[in-house]
Amino acid sequence: MDINIESETIARIWEWWAKKGRSEAPRRYLGASVAGHECDRYLWLHFRGLFRERFEGRMYRLFERGRREEEQFIAELRGIGCEVWDRSADGQQFSVSALGGHFGGHLDAVVRGLPDAPKTPHVAEFKTHSDQSFRKLARAGVLDAKPMHFCQMQIYMGMMKLDRALYLAVNKDNDDLYAERVHFDRDYFKSAMLRVRRIIEQPCADRCAKRRDDWRCKGCAAHAVCWHETGAVFSRQFPWSDCRSCCHATADVEGEGARWTCRLGRTCVIGSACNCADHLALPALVDADVDTATERSVTYKIGGQTITNGLANGQFTSEELAHIGREPLEQGVIQKIKDVMEGARVVRQSTIRARMEAYAKDVPPLFEGSLKEMRQFMNMQCWQVTERELVDGIGYFAFDSGACMSVDEANDRAVVQSDVPF
Ligand code: SF4
Ligand code: SF4
């Protein structure tokens, strides 16, 4: 008999789950299920769609198992004579929504007729636990063992105007069950909703930790974007990075449909790349200290230099900042290039490579000057050449500063490009 836990079949099943799970569209609102997260910054980044959790296939299967357990709990509650409402008239889960649709959640069920309190309707929350987690829950209760679940129930009770919740949990190892009736706490609810509003409305939120290696940050899915570890000075790292990372966008909490408003009167793009030239990066997402700010630009101190996010000549668009690491900006290299060459802009390394390859075919370069101008410019720098190539009179030089230059002596033409990691 072949016993092989690493079989190709299992690997393919995990792949299938990973593909299926990762293709689900991300939520466009802040969910009640995460509202009790201890870190404001996590919730803020989450709400603005600035990171996305990607799980391995096994985890997506586990989530599905949690959903299946909900059906079993409902059948069991009905089996002992309770009334259970788990779907509205249109067959959908009951949902709650607030703050213009920017906050909401889906209830597992509302149940009445519990043997412990036959007349009182309860918000029902069903959860699965590992053995370790279940033991802690049984020992400490839901408030201490699972504060996020507690918060979720308080929010559902407050929004549904019910004052009891039933927390029903199963130990996945041995099918042990745990039930706890939770009373509504109005003050807790109010303070949770105020916090949610603050996170939705504000252009920034505090981290729960002062150091990136704090135990609370270990394993946090938002770690890279929170602590500016994406390799770029502005953490706009995803293809769907949209208006939610722009200073001009605000969540419309008085309307409906989770709408966003652009202060410049444009139509906000949510859920796919906005590609808007006027995008002004939220300072919380920029790995530098704010020096000054105007309506249309923000100037940062970075090392001994200053750089400005904006559209004017010599300034950096958000798109450019998303391609540049700290070092070249601290050295002032790219700013000097911009100051010397009007209209110079920074692009992705892959774009540069492609353009370098196409250079001999006369594709328009990013920016250019005569060899004399270029020598003057180069005299201002102290760059060391790290790589050079000469093919048919076209030279390519890479520098330790993160810039690269191509030189066409025959045509008295030189091009400098940034070559920084993205
Ligand atoms: S890395 Fe730490 S501070 Fe940042 S969002 Fe996560 S938990 Fe909060
Ligand atoms: S300026 Fe552009 S990126 Fe910013 S909110 Fe308006 S449309 Fe979106």
C-alpha cells in the first residue's frame, strides 16, 4: 500500500484551493469580523486595500470547513427545537452595514428558543477551533480567548438591536462543543463603532507597536507595507493600488454603496489601478518624514535631502515614488537628474531594460542630453561604474548609485535612467 502524504494529487488539490481562494475579489469595506483587531494601522491598511492576505491552499480549505460547520450548527439548533433565521427573504445571509456602506458584516444567524433562555432572540456566531485554541476558550471565555470574536458579536448585537449573543464553537480535533451567552455592552459597542469611524475617516492610523520586530507584528500580513519593506519609498505595491492611497480621496460615510469622493472632482477608482497622474500619496505610506504640505504636493525630508511628491517639474509623482528605494533619494542622485533634465521621470527597472534593448531601434528615451551636458552632470556625481557594455558604439553603464546611462558617441547623445530596485 502506498502511503504518501506528499502525493501529486494532494499537491494539485492545494493548488486548486489556492487558485480559487486567491481569485476571490477583496472586500471594499471594513468587516465587523476584523474590527476587534488590536492594531489601528492594520485596520486602516486593510480598509484602504493596501495589502492582501494570500494563504496557502490548505488554509482556504480550512475556511470552507468553517463555513460547513455553520450549516451543521444551524441543523443542530433546529434539531433541539430552536427557531433559527440564517437567510433573509432573498436567500442571502443577514448583513449589517454602516458608515455609508464602508463598514459591515454578515451574521451567521439569529436564534430563539435556546434551552437556557427560551424567549430571548440571540445573535449566533459559529466558530471552529484547534484543540489548543478550544482549550483556551473553555478556560478563559470568549472575551479573553477571542477578543475579535467578542467584538464582532457586540457589533452585530448593537446593529441588530439585540441584547444577547450565542457563541457556539467546535473543537476540530474531537468535536467537543462550547457555548457561551454574551450580554450586550452598550459602552463597548459605542467605543468600537467610534474606533471604526475614525479608521475609515482618517488619513492615517497608529501602529500598535514601536518596532517592526515586535511580537505583535510577527506574521502580520500588513508587515511589509506597514514598515515600508516593499523596496520602494512609497508602498503602492499592488496592481490594484487605487484612489484609496491618495490624499485627495475620502470615504463618503453619509451616502451609501461604500463610495469614495475625490477632492479634485474626479471619479474615484476602487479595486483596480487608478493610474491617475494627480495621485498624491498618503504620507503614512511614504518612508520619509513630512517637511511641508500644500493642497497639491507634499515635501519630505529623506536623509539630508528633500523631495516633493507632486506634478510640477522636479517633483516626483506617486508612480515614480513607487519605483524608488530610499538610498538613491537620500543620496540626492535622482533629484539632481531631475533638476538637470527637465521632464526626466523614473520608471520601473523592467521598463528601462526594455528601453535599453530598444534604444538602438530609436525608441524615445526617458530623457537625454549632449555628451558635454552629460559630462558636466557626471562631474557632479561620485558614482562608481559597476557594469559596462559596449555594443556597436552604444555604451551602457550601471552605477553603484542605482542609476544607469547609455551613451551613443556617434550621435552625441546620452541618456541617464534610474535603475533602482522595485
Ligand atoms: S505590522 Fe504591526 S504595527 Fe503594522 S499593521 Fe501589523 S500589527 Fe500593526
Ligand atoms: S486625484 Fe486621482 S488618484 Fe487621487 S482621489 Fe482623485 S482620482 Fe483618485
